[in-house]
Amino acid sequence: MDHEKVAASLAELGNSHRLSVFRFLVKAGHDGASVGDIQKGLGIPASTLSHHLARMAKVGLIRQEKHSRTIVCIAEYGHLENLIGFLQEECCAGVRIAHEPEPL
């Protein structure tokens, strides 16, 4: 992932409501949850929730599928894994390894 995409995704998760929605969807699993279930589960007003979902979909954190008259939101686990990988890829790369003490 490039730096700008990671920054945009993390910025969206930096909002308390969007972070709650994303965690709710991660718990829901690969089948996702309907907008109505998210709204009931988190107590977020419909218009506010719609705004948050649109922002999350725009950066690829979630996808939305229409099933008849119901909109189902699904966490994009691949995107989440890429974010985590980006954050971890250079873990400890700049840390010097301490030398073991000389034997006595």
C-alpha cells in the first residue's frame, strides 16, 4: 500500500463513530451486517451512519452490497491486513541489536 492510502484509511478510523462501526463489522464476520443492524447495535442516527459508511467505503475499509431492499456492509479484511502489514513491515529495522556480554 502506498503512504497516502494508508494515511487516508487510518484517518477514517481515527473517528470514534467510524472506528465503532468498523469493529462492529469485523465482529459480524464475512457476511457483514445490514445498515439497520449497525444502527440498532451502535445507536447512531441513520443520516449520520450513512455519512460514516460512505467515507469508509471511499477509502476501501468496507464494501456495501445491496440484497433486495437491504444494504449489507462488509469489512474489507484484505484492506485491514494490508494496513497492519504496512505498519509492521519495518518493525525494529532501525534498532541496533545489543551485543551479548563478553564471557568472564
